[in-house]
Amino acid sequence: MKKYKVLIVDDEAPAREVIKKFITVRSDLELVGECENGFECLKFLSSEQVDLLFLDIQMPKLNGFEVVELMVEKPSIIFVTAFDQYAIKAFEVNAVDYVLKPFSKDRFFAAVDKAIQNFQTEKSPVHSHQRLAESYSDQMDQIDRIVVRQGNKIEVVQVDQIRYLQAESDYVMIVCEKGKFLKNKTMRYFEDHLPQTEFIRIHRSFIVNMTFVKNIEKYTKDTYLAILTSGEKLNVSQEGYKRIRKKIV
Amino acid sequence: MIKKVALKIWTVLLIASTLSTIQFIVLWQGYNMPFVYSMVDSLATNLVFTVLTIGLWLNVRITELTKNPMEIIIHHLTGVTLVVLIWIYVSRFAIRSFFGDDAFLMAFLSQSVAVRVAIGILLYVFFTILFYLLVNMERLAKRKEEEANLRQMVRESELQALKNQINPHFLFNSLNSLYSLSMTNNEKAGEMILNLSEFMRYSLKNEGIQFVTFENEWMHIKRYLDIEKIRFGNNLHYEEVIDDLAYDQVVPSMLLQPLLENAIKHGMYSLDHGVSIDFIAKLYPVYLQIKLCNTYDPEFQNKRGTGTGLKNVKQRLEKIYHRTDLCTVSSNENRFCVEIIIPRNEKI
């Protein structure tokens, strides 16, 4: 009989205890680990096989959505939250399974059975998960931090530290004090979610944080160059220049 | 506004036309005066009086402003004298201009002066009373509307406060901890149920109450910490240093809870191995100093939803003690502190 390997990720010990107790009742589930936060979870996933993941949303440092954004592996995930209307909305929009704390054994088993079913029909959960963090941010006015992964290293970039963003084929390169990071999102996403008071799309390829712009020089007849305090020079298109003018006025 | 004025004008015109008709009948039939004369006399005198009611109205409004009964009496005595005099003379002038110096008619006018004066005074009294009634009806209606609005506002704010008291995050997370405890440790579960219910009771009880003893506030905070400790275990560490004499001091109720919520939120969720919270209460000659500090990691700060708890505390202190310097925030790279000063023995 196939045993599905389960990982519990929740910063609260009593919450983990509940799931552990429920798992012992089922012979088709095997608990392979417990993690207290997102970092431990990502580390665990990269070193051990996990079929099913119980993931709490509100956790120290990285929240559940950010963990999913950074995940390379593709286990089935059941999300857990006590009370977060925004999270619940994101779950419903993306049709991913979730349970509300406190949950009964029956509720727990129903979620597990559904995940196993999807597993067997090889329904890929990954695509719906990708959009989760976006659905969550969509409900807030703006994002204030971005999590990026470089190999096994994870960085949290505060939005006010970003100098500019540059389009790189399917990705976006985020340039800040800490360095340059690639993020699997579109320029449009950042245009919509970064604070519009500071960030302006000055060119098809560039979004700049105006707080780092020293001045703007004329380049050709219709285009300009934005000179940053760091010395970097970015192209400003005709459209982009209009946007800058509008913001300043 | 326009409706009210229109109403008044119509009332006066209605009464004036009624009086005019009565006067006409009295003159024509009672005194056997000529038809035309009776018409002119009654119309002219009542028209003039109608115009004069504006003065009556103003007089009523002016007397509203004083509370001195003598002043009011003097106003009205002056008013009645002026109004009646003006009325007699202007009506006489109007009739004279119409009929010329007819001796018979003039004699009639002079003879009827006494009656006209008496009627004038009666009309003055009648209209003045009518106007006072109208003014009071207006005031009553306005007061009723204001009271209804106020009651609505109070209901709304009570509802909002209730919603705020029952913090859903805290409630559901606590219930989940309780659920877990009920499976592993019945005795501890029992303890937590009692703690939680005492906590909720205090939150709801102190809705209208402004002040409590510091001891009550501290017990409430301690309950909160003990409930959260079940959730977080060793990830929540706290220490308190409280002056013995601080417990009897009077402080605003439910002031400290939002600060503690912030400390846990920012500390617990930015650090690797949990937050360390320090709670200090020191009594000084003129004030009670309360300090709440928590460790945190600024790099993992989630700025979302910050600021409102602290802002409310500041606003509340300002409203109660009329000072803006009672709440100060200080922080370095790994510790965040909020300090509150509560003046002692303030007459609120």
C-alpha cells in the first residue's frame, strides 16, 4: 500500500500536534518531517521527497504564499489558516484546497483524500499555486517586499530598496543594494503592484524608483536618459517621459 | 428653509384675509358704512398689519436671544406701542389718500380709533404668541432629529468597538490551540478556557469604562501573554518588572493590549526563534511610566497594517490628558520600544 510522505509546516506546536494526531490514524500517510518556518520548509523540500505538504499561511519571516513562490519542487499542498479573509479569497480564486483552523478529523481526511486523488490523476497543482501569491497581493494596495531565490539562497528585498527593474525575456531583473535578482513575473505585474508614487515605467524595458533618480538628460530628439544616484543610466522613451512629467506635476 | 418661510407667509396671509373679511362685514353691516369704504378700510388696514407682522416676527426672534424677563417685557411693550401707532397712522393715511378729505369718513376714523387700538393690541398679542409657538415647534423638531442621529452614531460605534474587541485572528488561533490541548492535556485545556473567557469578559466589560487600575490592565495583558504562550511555546518569551506601588495607579482601560499585539506581530513574525518581550512599569512622583519592548528583525519586517494600533493609543492619550508627549517610540537594529507616561492623580 502506497504511503504518502507528509510534511507539516506551521510555527505553532499545538497546531502541528493536531495534524500529527490525525495522520497516525491513517495507514496511507507517513509523517516525514515538521518545520517551524518557510526557510526550514524549503531546505527540507530540497533534500527529501515530500508528496503532501500542510502549509500554514501566517509564519515568521516568510509567509505561506512566499514559500510557494520560492518552491522548486511540486508537492501537493493543503493550505491552512485561522482567519485571513485575503488568503481565503486567494485560495478560492485559484481553486486550491485549504482548511480553516480548528478543523475536524473528517475535514482533514476529506482534504487528504482530494489531494491523493489529484496526485493519482497527475493533475498538476503547480499552475494554480503560481498565481496564488499574485491573487493575494491583488487584494492589497501594493506589495512592500519581494522574495527571490538564487539557488539555495533566499533573499527578501524591501520594495523601497529597489533602484530599478529591467525586462529580461520571460523574467524581470530586480536591481537593488543587495544585488541583481531574477523574478519569474511580468513587468506589467510590477507596474500594477509597486507603489505608483515612487515607481514609474519609463521604458518598455525599465521601471525606475524615482527616489534613486538624480536627474534626467536629453539623449536624442525624443528620448532621454535617467541618471541614478548610483551612476547607472536608463533609457527613457517618449511615453516614459510623459509619465514622469505627469507624476512630477 | 424656503418651505418654512413659505409656510409662515401663507399662515399670515390666511389669517389676514379672514380678519379682513370679518372687518369688512362688521363695517358694512354692523356700522352701515358704504360698501366701497368698508372694502378699502378692511383691506388697507389688514394689508398694513400683514406687513407689520414682519416686525412682530423679528421681535420674537430678537427676544429669543435674551434670558432677562425685564428685557423681554420692555421689548414687547415698545413693540406693541410702535406697531399699533404705525398701524393706525399708515392705515389712516392709506384710506385718506383713497377717499380724499371726506368729513364723514374722517369723523368715523377718529371715532373708531379706540376700537382699532384695542384690536391692534389683541392682534399683536395673538400673532406674537403664534410666532413663539412656531419657533418652538421648529426647535423641537430639530432637537428630535439631532437626538436620533446621535443615537445612530452611538449604536454604530458600539458595534464597531465590539467587532474590534473580538479580534478574530486571536480568537480562532486561540481556539485552535485549545482544540489541540483538549487532545493532549485536559488540565491545561481547562486552564486556557478559563483564561480565555476572563480575557473576553474584560474586553467586553470595559467598553464604556474609561479607567481601571493598573493591576487590572496588567492581569489582562498577562492573560493575553499566557494564552499566546500556548500557541508559541518557547518562541514567546516575556519578562516583567513592575513597581509594587504601580498596581494601584489609575490608567485608561484597554490601552496596552494593542501595543502588545503589535509587539508580538512584529517580533514573532520577523525573527527566527521567536520574540522576547520586556514589560516595565515604574512609578515616579508625578507619573507612571510604562515601557513595552520587543526584539525584531527589520529586514523581515512586514510593513503592511502597521501604525494604526500605535496611532489609536496616541490619539486616545491626547484626548484624555490633552497632551501629545505621552507616547514615545524608540528603536535600534534589533529592539523596538514603546514608552507611555500616565500622569498621576489627574482630575479627568
